[in-house]
Amino acid sequence: MEYFFLLLFTGLAAVLVGAGLLTSYLVAPHRPNPLKNSPYECGEPTIGQSWVQFNVGYYLFGLLFLVFDVEAAFLYPWAVVFRQVGLTGLIEMGLFLLVLIVGLVYAWRKGALEWV
Amino acid sequence: MIVQATHTVLFYLIAALALVMALSVVFSRKLLRAAIALMGVLALTAGLYILLGAEFLAGVQVLVYVGGIVVLIVFAIMLTRSSDLLEDQPTLPRALLGAFVGLVFLVMSSAVFFSSPFQADTSGAQVTDDTVAIGRSLLDYGPKGYVLPFEIISLLLLAAAIGGIVIARKIPAPSQPFTSGGDLPGEADFTQPRSQREEA
């Protein structure tokens, strides 16, 4: 039941968005013309499609983020029991992190952290 | 009793929404919409985990799947050109291959489903403090501990990081900035907007 507020929040968010859309649909006048329907891009006529190719750097950063994201997920159960497991847990987590630091150093040395 | 009923209602609500989202992942013809629907499926699965009392699993689901993997999928979609993906009429070999792969997956997952002895927990025990239990068995080096798989996971993650760098660095970086939208031939060579350019 401690998640009741999460549920309430989700419901409220949905209702707010839905009510806003519904109100503007019911109240706003609807007289479209080609100029109104054209996409607005800072007053400039739009160039090309809206679909653009992302820089590959985003993918590389996303990939590295995911690896260290998973690593961070393992830190939580370790941190919860840290006082019970003590030094052993510290050494075990140290080994885990050491291996991943190798990956970070590799990424650094290969220039994967540089923005191209 | 009310709590129990609320749980049941919530379960069916979340499960139905997740099913709808999953269907729209499969049937949407626009890849980006499919990716957003996938995000919905994964977030709703986290909701199911919370209903089961597995808070840590729900947190990891949101942190890793919703926050990481879907973002990666969106980046991968945005790396490709849209025109390459609009394949309204798949060729016959592709359709056959797709059907074959789908069938194999169906057989595999139903084999797992039917060979698993699902037993209803009639004791009514609530799972509590699961993060503590996970942390203890993760770091336990006794016969019931998982410290070796835990350390091997770090090697797996290292391999994923290095492999990702090796593969992704080979893709030549596009010369245009990602905001330019240079889709016309030669458009990417221009650095000024069209209105400020002297037409050649």
C-alpha cells in the first residue's frame, strides 16, 4: 500500500493530460488551412525531412552508459548489506569494480569518450 | 480483503495495458513508435514486479531496461535512414525467414512455459527485504552463494563495453551535424540555412 501515491500520481498525470486534450478539442475552434498546418521551424521554410541521422557518438555513449548502468544496479544490494558483510564484501565489490575500471580506461585510451 | 481485491484489479489492468503495448510494438509500422511502446511494456512490467513485492527488480527494470536499453534502441533507430526501413512489401524469402524465426521462438517459449511447474503459493507469505537477500547471496562465497557468477558478470560487462567500442568506432562519423537535416543531395555540404545562401 506504500505505492498508493505512485498509483495516484500516475492516474492524476493521465487525467491531467487527457482532460487538457479533451478540453481543447471541445472548446477550441477548428478551422485548419495549409499555412496553419505547416510545420513551424523558427519562421524558416523547413529543409528536408524531420528524420535526421544521429551522430554515431550518441550510440557509443548510450552503450557505455548501459554497461555502467548495469554495474550501478549491482551496487545497490551490496550497499544494503555492506555493514553485515564487511571487509569481504568490500574486496568482492572492489574486484568487480576493478574489472570494469579496465573497461573505462580502455574506452578512455581509445578515445571513445571524446565527442566526434 | 480490499487490498487483495485492489491487487487483483491492478494486476489485470497492468497486464492488459502491457499486452496492448506489446501488440503495438509488433504491429506498428513506425519504428520509433514501436520503441516508445516497448518502453511502455517494460515500465508496466516494473509495475507488475512492484505488485509482487520485488522492489529491487522493479528498480533495476526501470533503471536498466527503460532508462538504458530503450534509449540505446532509439539511438540505433535514429542512426539508420528512415527510407531504408519503410519496407511495405517484404520479399518472399524475408517473409518466410521471419515466419520461421517467429515459429522457433514460439516453440522455445512454449516449451519453457509447459515444462515449468508453476505452483501457486498458498502459504500467503509476503516477500520482504528482498534486496537484503539478494545482496547476501550475491556476496556469499559459500556453497549457496553467487560470488563467482557475480564476478564473472563484470567480465561480461567488460567484454560488452570493449566489443561495443570496437564495433561502433568502425562506423565513419557522418560529416553533417545531427540538426542539419541534410536530406537533399549535396545539402549536407552547406553550413548556412537556405535563406542566407547565395544560390550558385
